[in-house]
Amino acid sequence: MANTKSAAKRARQTTRRTAINKRSLTAVKNQLKNVRDALKGGSKDKAKAAAASFFSTVDKAVKAGRLHSNAADRHKSRLNSALAKLA
């Protein structure tokens, strides 16, 4: 339990931010899973659509500071190369 008002406020902020961060990163992971499943399925159209959705989600996470830009770029690069191999 917090000893001061400011510590209590910081604890409230932390729980709120943790929930927001977790929601955002879970969305990124789920989108990544969808793209990988689409790539395994072999349908290029589905994979491209899933990748576009994933890129949007990742870019939003980077913009909000929830994911490092280098990590996002690495994911996007690997998925683009996997899409190219699918053709």
C-alpha cells in the first residue's frame, strides 16, 4: 500500500498504463500470429491483407511508444521477405 498521496496516484497510473500497454502488445502478437497462419496457408491475397493489418497495428504501437521502432522494422522486414518467397 502506498504511503503518500503521490505514491497512490502513481500506483493507479501504473495499473492503468500496464493494462493499455498489454492490450496494445497483445493486439500486435495476435496480428503477427494471423499473418504467420496466412503465410502457412499459402494464399498470397490473404497473407497480404493480414500483413497490411499487422503493419498498421505495429505502426500504431510504435507511434504510442509501446514497441521499439527497430523491433517493428525487423518484424515488417521478415514478413515482407516471407511474402516475397510466397509468390
